[in-house]
Amino acid sequence: MTITIKHIADKAGVSRGTVDRVLNGRTGVKPEVRERVLAIAKEMDYSPNVAAKALAYSKKPILFGVVMPPREISFFDEVRRGIQNAADELKDLGIRLEYEYVNNRKQEESAAAIDKLVEMGADGILFSAMDNDLTRASIDRAVKQGVPVVTFNSDVENSSRVCFIGQDLPKSGRIAAGLLSRILKADSKVLVVTGSLNFHAHRSRVKSFQDNLQQTRSDIEIVNVVEGFDQYELTFSQIDQALHQEPGIEGIYMATGDVGACIDAIKRHGKEGKVKVVCNDLLPETERGMKEGIIDFTIVQNPSMQGYRALRILFDHRFLGKPPEIEYYFTETNIMIPESM
Amino acid sequence: MTITIKHIADKAGVSRGTVDRVLNGRTGVKPEVRERVLAIAKEMDYSPNVAAKALAYSKKPILFGVVMPPREISFFDEVRRGIQNAADELKDLGIRLEYEYVNNRKQEESAAAIDKLVEMGADGILFSAMDNDLTRASIDRAVKQGVPVVTFNSDVENSSRVCFIGQDLPKSGRIAAGLLSRILKADSKVLVVTGSLNFHAHRSRVKSFQDNLQQTRSDIEIVNVVEGFDQYELTFSQIDQALHQEPGIEGIYMATGDVGACIDAIKRHGKEGKVKVVCNDLLPETERGMKEGIIDFTIVQNPSMQGYRALRILFDHRFLGKPPEIEYYFTETNIMIPESM
DNA sequence: ATGAAAGCGCTAACAT
DNA sequence: ATGTTAGCGCTTTCAT
């Protein structure tokens, strides 16, 4: 038989109201009573009934804030879809969502969004935007006020967010190395393109790629690691230049950055299909590149699952009292080829 | 504001009990009243509150039967895990599971399991076992009695099951062709291994593989398509023989069948790493083959998601009154390399 | 600090 | 054929 607060109340010789106060950390219970109730709940292995809780909360649902880049950033379409899927499932389970779309280049916006949500009385926050001192401070403040923050897709390091859900960057670099090592012949030359080596996230894939390629295919030479700073023009000219200087390049790893620029540079040199390309994610340009036979493999991070899991984790935490078990949740790292589409 | 049966009852000038009878297809309502209530519900865009429904059902939960192969079949570990995940999420939402493990070689067992569950009063059945006339008949009988059946992982064709959730077989064959076409050099010879071409499911991958390879790489020759009937001995001898007769084989596509046999045959010929191998799924032997550098790629079908989705679909159908929108639900087809593990 | 009781939306048993 | 009512397990308001 399943244990309810009534059972606990009876055993503890108190009312259901008191048990509720204890179990939900509300004030106004004598410490010794609290202890006793807690002990009994544990002993009976009590866990709350989701449906009942949800129904009781339906008057005043729990509010979760979602901070993420606006609709224009197409990469986040999938992430948003995942959040929406989870929200649909939890629709009647006593939660409500409040979205805050922020320009992820402006750090004040990200920080302000968190403050605003806390102000509104949010019971938890899903966050995916700028990693900087201002947002870090806002997150720390929110958490201190009892509002847990879960970061997704891109983390805010050294903050007090409860956990992060996103991709395993070293794994994606390792897989990229594995793929190129299987399609390049002996003594090939490889170019690596990234955004900025100043960012941990960008460096991480590159480092792992280098380490793994070196280890398994020491005959392959990485001729250069160039930075495109996530801008089309810069990326294009970097790749263009590299292909000029080293006509022998047979493989490109687009660790981060503008895939469209890479496609165009390759076309300019008439190297379609001759240079093997491995990149990340599945944006419209990537699809185009795959269909045109320029991109051979792309490594994807399951963005919709990131959104879905982030919301479920926050729900389990706030609603069911099950804190996240680990600090880093990694979504699957998958490989796609043109035939996968 | 959200619509409840109370609103409908008021507007229709009847009691909540009557609305409940109509909305849940129970008997004992005058046809004209039924019409009216239905019309109003539609007009008000009513959808039931999950939490409330779940709570009310907690006395007598909805019973779902699950028919699948026993624990010994390790492939199904993941599928079972997916079902369990969904069951945990739905734990308090008024459903209960009853497992029936059947030997998927014995057709009587599969059919009997369905009959037994219907007998027990199951409100829906998840089925993954033998596709034959006996089970087909059982499924048809169950459905006729109002017990919807959802098949997962392997379908029962031409039966009245409401939908199937599993992999996209042609896609997996197409991806296999795409992979081999990227790692084999010009004029390579390829061997295809499958279970039995008599089975639609086994034939499907092979056909798609052939078609796609032919189309993109007409220089590659498929020297033979052999059948191993899912037995180690037969598979081993078939591959062994093929490697003898055609020492020039540089690629093997294990469409279905015993991967361990393939690994051993390659070892016997000292062809580790020389023959490129693409196979399916991720069983312990596959992992071993990948670690030993014998298997280059394996194409996986996300088995845990098959279990998870199957249960959610049945839940949505029976509990929320949302019938499946499509007949075939395909889980993602992913590519793994040794570095993916 | 604690108890009692109403109510969340729905189902089911009982009444009529 | 239809209305009434007592729960389902939990939260919250109002008493005490």
C-alpha cells in the first residue's frame, strides 16, 4: 500500500497540516515535532503523490522562468521545442512557464532577466545565455534567495546553478577525430577551424580533437588551428587563406563557427568533395552543405533533449523534492551523414 | 480560464455525472443529450485535467499489459529501461503495468499472453514478439474487445494494432550504404550478411542498402548476399567461405545477425582493420568488435526511446483520449563509432 | 504552534 | 436516464 501524509500524521500523532508544513519546509513547527515527522516520513519511505500535489497546486501553479536567446537564433528552435514538449506533459501538473528572450551578446540583458524573474516570484529558472560576471552574480543571488537555476546548452561556470545539461564537448572532439581518421588517407593534412580559443567551450573540442587524432593517426598533420570568431567574413577569409597556403589540405574540422563560410571557401577553390569536412550541429547551411556533398559528417548534440531534460530536472527538483543527482547531464552525441536526413 | 466538466454541465443543463458518462463513452445517456454535451465540449475546447483524472483513478488504476521477450535477450534491456522510465513518470498518474515475458520463437506463447492480459481486464497492451497468424488473431480479438494494442520494436503486420513504434529499416540500410561509400576506395568488393531474406524486416535493410550503394557508388561491387539465419555457426561459415572465395572483399555490411560470428571470421582470416565493417545495434559483441578495431561503424535504433514512446502513446490514447496521430513512429537512426562509447 | 476543514477536477457508487 | 455525493492526496485558509 502506498504511504500518504495521513499515515505519517497518524503515526506522529499530529495533523496532516503539520506534516505538510514539515515536508515542505514551511515555518511554524516546533523543532522536535519536525524531527519526529521527518524521521517517520523517512522510515515509511514516503514520497508525495504527484497527481494530488498537482491538483492542489492548480490554484496557484509553480512558476518556472526560462531565459534563452530569441526566436531569430535558429539553433534554439529545437531546444525550445524540447522545453515545450516537457511543458505539455507537465501542463496539468501545476507548473507554469514564463519566457524571457534575451540577446545573448548583451550581458546586462541576461542578468536583468534573472532578476526580473526572481522579482516575479519564480520558483525556479532555466537559463541559457551569456556566461559572464554579471549573470554569474545574478544566478548566485537567485539561488541564495532559494530559486534554483539550471543551465542548459551553455553553462555558466563557477556559479551556484544546481546543474548543467548540455553536450559533452571533449566527446564531440574525439568523435570528429575518429571520423576524419577513418576517411583520410595516410599523411593527410588537416585544418581546424574554431570560434575563439579564448573560450573554454571552443577550446575544449579542439583540444580533444588534437589529442585523439595525434594518438591514433600520428601520420596526419594538423597544419593550423584558425579562429573565425563566429563571423562569416573572418571565417571565410581564414579558410580561404589556409587553402591557398596549403593546397594539400584534405580535411577540415569545423569545431565551431560559420559552416556557410566554410562551404563557400571550399567552393571557391573547387574542392567540393575533395576536402573532407566534419562539422557540428544541423543548421540550414549544414543541411545545404551535406546535400551538396561538401560536408561528409556532422556531429549533433540533441538540442531538443537538452530543453526537455532541463525542464524535467527542475520539475523533479522543485515539485517532487528530488534534487539532481549529478552536476553535469550530457545529451547524446550523434553522428549524421547526408543519408541521415 | 481553464474549462472543466462543471462548465460543460452548467452550459448543457445536466449534471457533472452525465458529462462524465458522455466524455468517457459510458452507457446510459439519451442520444440527444450525448450529442449536445459533445458539441458543447468541442465548442469550449475542453480537455481533461490529467492530475484530477489521475487522482480519481488512483483507487482503480488503468492496467496496461506489456508483452516482450524475457530478460535473457539482452537487446531488450534498453527497451525495458525506456518503458520503466515512462512508467516512473506516470507512476502517480493512475496506471499500472503487468509484464508478460514470452519466448519470441514460440508463437503460441505470444498469442496466449495477449489473451491472458485481456482476460485480466487490461485497458491496453504493448506488444513486441512474434509476427505470425496466431498472434495476429489474438491482437485482432483484443482490439475488437476495445483493448488497443501498440506494437514496438518489431511490428505485427496486417493486424489491427493501433500503431507501431520502431526503427526506419530502409533508412538504416541507406545510412549503411552512405558509410561504406565514404570509407571504401574505388572498385571495392562488398559482402552483405543478413538473417533470412524471407523476413520482410531483414530484406528491407538489404534492399535499401543495395539500391543506395548502386546509385552513389556503381564502382563498388556487392559480391554476395548471404543468410546466417541468426545463428552463430551458420553466420560464421557463410562469412568464412565468402572471404575464402573472394579474398578481395574490403567491406562487410552486417544487416542482421550474429556480429560475434563476423568478428571471429575476420580474425580467422587476419583481416582485422583491413575489411571495413558496418553493422547494427550495440550489443556486447558489437562493443568488443569496436574496441578491437574490427567494426568501424554501427547503426543504432534508440531502443530505450522505443519503449518510452510506446508507453506514452498508449497513455495518451487511453487516458487522455488522444489517439496516435500516425501509424508508424520511427525512432532516431544514429551512427556510432568506437569513439562514441 | 497546531488542528480542522474546504477545495482542486474527476470518477464511481448510490439514489431517484 | 440522470442527479447527488463521497472520496482520491495534498495545500491552504481560518480557527484556536
